[in-house]
Amino acid sequence: MGFNNTPITSANRQTTIGSIGAMGYTKNVAAPRNPTNNNTVDAQNLALNINQDDIQIKAKIKHAEADIFSKDANTPIGLDNLKGVKIDARNATITLAGKELSSTVNALAKKESPMIKNIAFDFLPDNKAFADIKLKKFINFNVKIKGELNANPINNMVRFTPTDINVNGIPVKKVMDFLGLKIGEMVNIGKPTGSFFTSDDSIYFSPTKLVKNLDLDGHITNLTTDAGSISVFLGEDGIAPYQPKPHDGANNYVHIQTTNMNFAGFNLKDTDLALVDGTPNDPFDLLNDPSKKVIKKGQLTIPESFIDTALKKKTEGGSMKNMRFTMPDGNGKLKASMWGFLPISLDLNFGNSQNGDLKVTPDNGKLFGFIPLPNSILRKTLVKETEGSVEVQGVIVDLGKLADLETAPFKSVTHENGKLILTM
């Protein structure tokens, strides 16, 4: 008996899962969410390229909604390193390119069975696919399979069921049916707990298990194919077509509501963060496309190393050279060379302006380490280098110009050793 292949709809979802469970298969259940460190993500129009060992995947994510949480309640989520992170994809629409996916499945299948020398497959319209499998067991076999693809919501599988099988140029599907033989008996690959395997009359693969070190749950409810690609639908996206919606006036974005997360060198607590694509005419490539960061509420902790890098990047070509920024006691210390040959040092005191902007007040400026510099000169220099503006004794810094960061007004600006803490 193979997996049940009943299409999932909102009306029959529970009946279908229950009937398949009675056959001995169980629905993958996400680990209990951690209420003390639960983070939600919704995204639209992303490009995701994975090149990890044998895994080569090019994916376009039209839409995704997921809960992301740490397996350790005391450890912040780290988007740069997904070890120790659990992802529960509630809804998603993902399109995978057949060429790269074929290469990935080929590499995985070779590890599962020494008989397999090569697998190549391609997607065709109307949920059709073609597979070319080269085997060697005493003699060489070339197995060409045409078949149909269907979503298998149990165990998050895509099911490929042959309608035509050709071995070394000889059609054998009708003979196999007459003898009661199944593809899983001819080509035995993997185990049902893996990402790619044969069972009974079908071949299965799981998009959620292809990438190593990724603990991902997401229940496949539908799929469609086009020439050279497959679109997989998770959750409600497989029942009703997803209707695109903008966020912060953009169609390409990632929106994160986080309890405790490390991201791009920042730590975010109880924060509403949006990453908005800086190149909106193509899908949002998080690794390569510029983006604007929008924070509407929460607490943002910025390490001194980020401020140091941002200042150096912003002042390239300016009068301040060889900048070095530190916060050894919570207050900023800046050293630089004016025009490349006059060493200066000054303190930078951080606070918030009357309108809730980040305000930096320079103080204790010295030339050559002992000649006092007037604060008016320091303010003028900071305004020029950061494209800021003057408020009383300080300079209002535009974080959008300095770090592509747009925020709500700050309620408080505090600091601790080596860190600046902004609360909105």
C-alpha cells in the first residue's frame, strides 16, 4: 500500500489526515512553540539560492509565513546560523528550478544506493515529469520514466507515480502491472524518513528535508508544474491562491516580529523589523540585493564594531581618515586623521533628540593628543561626514543615510560596555 493521494482541501483536510493515519502513517507535528522566544516571519517575492555541499537549489518564494524559535529558550535566534533553530512554515508558495533540483536529487540518490550512477529529471506542464535513471547491477540499466506528480501531505512529500517505464529501450510498465511489480521493488532507494526514497509504486522527495542542518516543518497541500519548474504550496496557500500584498509600500520584503533575535550584527528584542528590497524590479535576494531596514518598535542593540564599520564606510572620501571607534566604558571614543595627517581624538556621547532621533554630542576633542579642539569645529566636522544636522550642542544623525535604517522615534538611548541600545 502506498501513501494516500487524496487532494487536500479545507473541507476534507482532517478526514484525509485521519484516514491515512489509520494506515500507519502519522503527520509530522511541529515541536511545541516556545512562548518565551517565538518569532514570526512573513515574506514576499524572495530569491533563495542554496549551494551547500551536494545541495544546489534555486528557489523563488512568492510568499511565506513561518514561526521561528530557538530550541534553547535562553539563546537568541540567529538567522546567520540556523543550528538550534526550529522553523514551522505555516503557509508558503515556493517555485524550484528543475535543473538544480535534479542535480541535488542525483547527489542524494547516489549516497542512498550504490546501484545508482545518475539521475536526471525534468518537469513538464500539467503535473507531469520525466526521469532518466542509470543503474548498474551486474549489467547497466537505463530506466526512463514518465509520470505524474502529486502532493503528499503526510511526511511533507512530493509523490512521483510512473505512468510509463522504459528499461534499455523496452516498455515494461504493462508487464510490471501484469506481474504485480512496483517501482519501489525495482529501484530501492533510501528510507521513508529521508529526503528522497522509493516506496511501493512511487518515488518521493521532500523539499523541507533537502538542506542539511535545517529543522523545517511545512505541510505540503498542493503543487503545480511548468516547463522546467515545480511550485510547491504549503498550508493554506495550497487551498486558496495567495493574493499579493505590499508592506511599507513595497512588494519585495521580509517582515519579522521577534522576541529575541541576532541579525546582521544587531540584537533585536520585542522588535518589528522589515527588510525592504532595494532593487524591486526582480525578486529579493537577501544575500546580494541592497535593502532598507525598517524598525517600528522594540529594542535594538548595536555593537561598537557595527558603528565603527558604518562610520568608515560613510566617510570614505571625506576629510576624516583611518577612523577607529570604540565604546570601552559605554561612551564612544573616536580616533581619526584629519586630511590623513593630523591625528585627532574625541568623545561621542549618544542620546535622543527632541523629535526622537539619534543625537551624538562631541566632546573632549584633542589634536595630537593634547591640543584642545573647540566643540563647534567637532560638530561641523560630524555634520559634514554623516550628512547630519545640528541640534543645540549635538548632531542629529540620519540612520537612513548612515546604515539604511529607518526607525520609529526613540524613547530612550542608553549604552553598556561596547554596545549602544536604542528603544522605540
